[in-house]
Amino acid sequence: MAHIGSLCGIGIGVVFLFAGISKFVSRDEWQMVVNEVHVHPAILRLVPIAEVLLGVLSTARIATPIVPLVIAALLVVFSGWVLSALRRDVAPRCMCFGSRSQRPVSFRTLVRNVVLLVVAVGAALL
């Protein structure tokens, strides 16, 4: 089971690391999305930094189970924001993985987040 937990930690770490770096690489597009959504810009500017930091820590398996639980909490927050946007019939571009994900948020975004949440919890508990 410990091997599965390690794989989950590395997997979710790589996903968060990729997401954060992608936002840095597509900085101008990410900034446009920050301006389009109804979230305080300072919070969204911190998202790529947090994703990279948590990605590195999770991939290196540092501070387990705290880091995977923080990642899980962020996924819950991200999912809540997506659900709120969908309930308001607003579909901003995802940009979850920088310019690679420019489709509007959708139910598919929520499903992906639930899968990632399961992986993060696996990294914390196994």
C-alpha cells in the first residue's frame, strides 16, 4: 500500500507542478482569465505559486500527509468555484493547465477534479 501512496503522491505532485508551470508560461493568458472571473486577483496570482510549491513537495514526498491534504483542500475549493460558475450559467475558460486548457469550465472539469481529489487522498492515506 505504501507504494500506491507514493505513486499517488508523485502523480498528484506532477499534475500540480505541470499546472503551475503552465500558468507561468502562459502568464498573459492566465492574467486575462484572472481579470474575467469574479475572484480577487491577488488570490489567483498566488495559485501558480502554490501549485508549483505543492507539486514539488508532493513529488518529493515531503510533509506527507499534510501536502496531499492541502492539495485535496485546494481541489475542493477549485471545484466549488467551478460549480458556482456553472450554477450562475457562467463558463470562463479553464486555463487549469495554462494555454493547453482553454475550453470553458464544465462538468468534465468537476469530474477531473474528483479524480485528482481521490489521488490526493490516496497520497495522504496510503
